Amino acid sequence: MSRFASLLRRTFGAVREHVGTDHFGNKYYYIPEQKTWTGRVVRARRLVEASNPSEFEYMEGHIPSEWDAWIRGRRKNPPTIEELLKNECYREQIKIKAKEAEAKDMALQAKEYEEGLVARPLQTQITGHAAATQYGQPDISEDPVSTANTFQPGSWAPPKK
């Protein structure tokens, strides 16, 4: 029977079992351990068929963390719908708590600034990059200011017409 099953697999491809679908529309499959006609054992595989197969349109987070853990073998059983909904609700609660904590921190920081307990951060504006030749200098002049011996690239620009 195993030779017959092997012949069918070679003819029609690997038999994959649909395990589930997430809320993005990605489909998850399990391919059980198989034996080839030579007797070699091919280990079981888990794979995802993306709802959006274009690589350039893939965004991080398009595969839920529970399914990602299942695909990578960090968990034995695929996630249930109840588990996915519970974790999504938990993530939303964490986001709300984070916004509340940030608002509370901003209010406390403003109060400390008003009372003079904490110095306000300096609001300096730095233009350019420290590696540039004109860093810290006023805008680029239109008049050449250097000779051939002291010329620095970027120190002169032609006049605008």
C-alpha cells in the first residue's frame, strides 16, 4: 500500500491537510511525515498559503503570532478561534492601558516642568550632518571663498538663475 500511496503522491503532489484559516485570509496546511519509494523518511511540514501572494505587499504582522508559533514548531496544536479572539482582545486592552499610561506620564511631566523640578529639554535645531563640510556654518555662499590649495567640496555653489 505504501508504494501505491507513494505513486499517488508523486503523481498528484503531496497530500496536505487544511488546518485552519486566520482573519487575514491566510490558509494553513499540515503535510504529514512521508516515506519515499527509496525508503527515505521526509519529515512532516507545516506551511502557510498567503492570501496576498505578492512578496512586496507583505507587511509584518500579516501572520498572527499564534499561527507563526505553530508554523515554526513552537507549539504542537494549531490555535483555536477562541484563543485567537481572546489574545486579540488582550492586545487591545494592552494598547488602551499603554495610551492611558502615556497620558498620565505626560501630565506628570508637564506638572514637574511647571513646578521647576525638571529642566525642559533644549529645543535645538541642527541642520545637516556632522560629517558634511558645511556643518555648523551658515548657508552655502554663492561667492567662491577658497583657492585651489584650500578648496573643500561643497563650499561654493554657482549662483541661481
